[in-house]
Amino acid sequence: MTTGSAAIVVLFCFFGHASGRALAHNWRPAWQAVLYGLLLSAGARITALILFARPIRDPLGELIEFSLLALVIAGITTVSFRFTLAQKMSSQYPWLYERHGLFGWREKRALVTPGDRG
């Protein structure tokens, strides 16, 4: 991988992060984050091939390289989506939910005082 190709991968990883955040802010389903990640991966491969006029190698090598790139970019998109969704749920509905870990939320537990048992 050349320096230019690495720069394109980093740029498309940032696009994946931004896409994950945008999908979460618009309350889209999680499968769309994976789809957007795969589309961004295809865009990164095509951009690298066109920009640097690199000839296409053997199909198996291209498939492996695309699969690894798709795994990274779709993973970044999905992680960003889940993190933003957890942050949004706990900040938009603070009376219902609280953060539970980095990527989750849970319902707030009712405060039980000793005199309220019954």
C-alpha cells in the first residue's frame, strides 16, 4: 500500500465515522450503517485504483484486499453509529435511560427508599 492509498483509506475511515454519526442522529436502523460502510469501502478501492492508475492484480488478491478494507471501514461506521446512538438515548431521554458502558444504555432504576417497600 502506497502513501497515497493509505491517505485515501484514512479519509474514507473518517467518512465512515461521519456516516455512522449521521445515521444515528437520524434514527436510522443499524443495518444501514453496515451498508454505508460497504459502499464507502467500494468507493475507497475505486478511488485508489483510478487516482493512482494501479493495475488490477489477480482477482483473489483484490477480493482479499477489499474484504479487509470493508471490514475496517464498516467496523468504524458501525462502532460510530452505536456510540452516537447510546449517547443520544441517554442525553435526549435522561429521565428514562442512563449510559451503560461505552455502547449501551439501560432503563433507569427507580429509587427505592426503605419506607417504600411493600
